[in-house]
Amino acid sequence: MDDLRFTQPNLSTPTLRNTPQPRLLRRIFFGDEGLRAGWGILLFVLLCFGSNYAISMLQLLPSQPHATPGQPSPELPPASSIVSEGVLLLLVSASTLILSRIERRPISVYGLGGPGRLRLFLYGLFWGLVLLSLLVLVLWRTNLLVFDGLLLAPAAIFRYAAVWAFGFLLVALFEETFLRGYLQFTLTRGISALYRPFTTSSQARTFGFWTAAIVLCSIFGFGHSNNPGESPFGLFAVGLFGLTFIFSLWRTGSLWWAIGAHTSWNWAQSFLYGVGDSGNMIHYHLLASHPVGRPLLSGGTTGPEGSIFVLPTLALLATAAFFAIPRTQRPLVANPASCATMMD
């Protein structure tokens, strides 16, 4: 019989040399500032769209009226609009909260915290209402917009004014937190890292912020392309609106001025003046109106946002954001790593 020898495995042999795999995986998913920006954005998008797709498959949301090609936009009822926007806001809020826990960052760094939130919100409400009213006044005085009379009985005015104010607050909260909250912060962080080898850290953050803003505002404009009464110029104007709101974020480090201005602008044009809102009309608005003349001047079915007169109005809105708001800390421009407890 052969001499069988049982030998102990040498623990120093290469059998354990692959143990640093977890460290390699950690470098793939995490950098100096925690979860890498690309993975964070991918996870955020999957959470938002995946959960929204699941809800739509289960048919848990009320259906919205569909437009017939070549026909005016159908009016949106308040109940279904509020439920739909509320669910979307809930999904985005939950996704933001989950990512903030994964990245160990306070949710305030995504533009939702900071001092003076109520003051910023009220400032935004004021300027959105005033400047949309100024735009409507210009269209009316130049005979590009005609008012046909009241549509609501006195007893219903305050009820529907409050209902639609709540509805458009949900719209503003959803759109601002979705594209100008977590995504703006994280895309800024990722793009800044690409600029950093070629410039100073401060300049890299500035370039990263505005590059991210242009990308996300382009998506914001394109996202309105399915609105039935929207126009090419209206889509361009929507993108400029996004940049205006981003500018207020740059000035204050907060989304609350933009949320206020977004809310009152939509409420005034949709409920108060009864004009199109990016091609959409709503049920139970106060005034009946219709555009007259060339769509590029009157706005046409798009509403005032489709008029070339919206350009100086947006310039005034940006000016209001510049002068009416004291410049405070800007956490989205500062080093994001300083705003959070990073991974060990």
C-alpha cells in the first residue's frame, strides 16, 4: 500500500488572497464622498419609476382625461389631479429619504432644510402671483388675451380657490423635489468630480452645479412635451423656468422660494385667470378666457408660458430672486462631503 500522507492546507497559500474582494466592491460603489453619484442617481430613478410603474399596473390611481389630436386640452378635475400628484410626491419623498439614509446625509442638504423656509416660501408665493399677473396684464392690454366672464358662483369661489391652491402646492413640491432636490445635489457632486482635475475645487463645484442644472432643466422641459396644448416655444420656456428656480436654489441653498413661486404661478394662470398652464386646463376655474392672434405672441393653447412676453417676465422673476432674498449659505455649492457623515 502506498504511503498516504495527509497534509494540512497552508493558510498562507493563495487560497485566501482573494479576501480583499469586499474592499474592491466597496471602491466600486463608494468613494471619498460616500455612495458614488452614478449609483445614487440610478437607485433614485429606479425607486421612483419602479414604484410608480407598480402603482400604475395595479391601477390604483384615477385616470386622467386624454386629449384628442387637434382638439383643445380636456380640463383636469381637481380630485384626480390632487390624488395623482400626491402619490408622485410621496414616491419622490420616500425615495429621497431612503437615499439620504443610505448616504448618511441629512435630508436638508437636498434643498429642503435651512433657516427661513417659511419666509422664502411666502416670498416665492408673492413674486409668482405678481409676475404672472403682470404677464397676463400685458397680454390683455395688447389684445392678445380676452376675458369672457366669471365661471363660478360666489359660494364656490373660495372653495375651489383653496382646493386648487392645495393641488398646485403638491405639483410644485413634486416637481421641485424630483428634479431640483436629490438629483440636482447628486449630479452636481458627480460632475464636479469630473471637473476637479482641471480647475480649482470651488470652480469645479460651480461648473458642476450649472452643468447639472442645464441637464435637469432640459429634462424638465422635455417632460412637458406630452401636454396636449404645449408648443415648441412653450417647452423652451419651461426649461427656462427650471433654470430660474435653480438660480433661486443657488442663491439660497433652499428650494422653498421656488416651491412658493411655482405654486402661485400655476394657481394664478390655471384657476384665477383661466388660461392654459403648459397646455393644460383645469375644471372649476374662476375666469373664462381665450387667446387671440399669433400663438408666439398670445401663447395660444399653451397659455402665457407660450408667449414671447414670458422671456422678460422670467428675467424679472430671476431679478426678484436675486434682490428679494438675502444670500445665505449655499450647501449645494459647498463641498457635499462637508454636509454629511460619510462612510467609514
